[in-house]
Amino acid sequence: MTSAARVLRRLRAEPERGSAIAEFVMVAALLLFVALGVFQIGLALYVRNTLISAASEGARYAARADADPSDGVTRTQALITSSLSARFAQKVGVAERTMPDGVRVVEITVEAPLPVVGPLGPSEALTVRGRAFSEEQVSPGGTPGGAPAAAQEAGR
């Protein structure tokens, strides 16, 4: 028997020799891609929830009767910087709004980049808002509008 015939017979007997390495590489690449996707979603949700929490806390801080709305911006930026990074606290805004039913609220808006792992993922900014009812609309007597109860009665 010639050497070529022996090699041919050996190849027929073991047709899947070396395929385990190729299968491992393909499965490992797929699992790595899925794991990075799960990590990306988890990181984005963590950043989003942290920004929402900081914006809500800043709105509550700005809605106090003895506070200025800019105090809420400062508080929000400090919370974001201590929790995440200063680059997430660059665009923080405040607005005082009156809802259709006449209730005044303080709204803190945060625009931050969405963290992306690797070249894939969204490239847009994440915008979150936190709102709180303004304490200035309630007087010490408990009437809405900031006017004392006796003054409202006298106006009737």
C-alpha cells in the first residue's frame, strides 16, 4: 500500500478531524457578542436610572420654598458627578412650569451621552427629566396660591 493510499484511507476514517477548533471559535465569537450586548444594555440602564434619580432629587431641592431654581441645577450636577462622571453633568437645565390645572412645578432636564461599549450602539444623547411641586404655591395656612386664608375670604 502506498503512502498516498494510507493518507486517503485515514482521511476517510476521520472526516471531522479539526472541526472542534473551528466550532469553538464560532460559538465563542457568538457568545462574546451576546455578552457584550447584555453588558451594554445593563450599563445604559444604570446610567439612565442614575440620571433620573439625580434629576428628581435636584428638582425636589429646587422646589423648596427657600431655594432658588439654580440651586437644583447645582445639586443635580453634584450628584451626577459623584455617581458617574462630570461629562454626564454638562447639560443640566431648569424650568418652572405651570401645569394645566394651575399647579406650579420645577423641572430639571439632563442631557447626557449614552455610554457605548465598542463601535456598536446608539450615538444619540439621553434626555431625562425630574419634576417636583413648588412649595411656594402653598402658604403657611395651607391654601393654594400663596395667599393667606383671611385675605382670600376678604376678597369674596
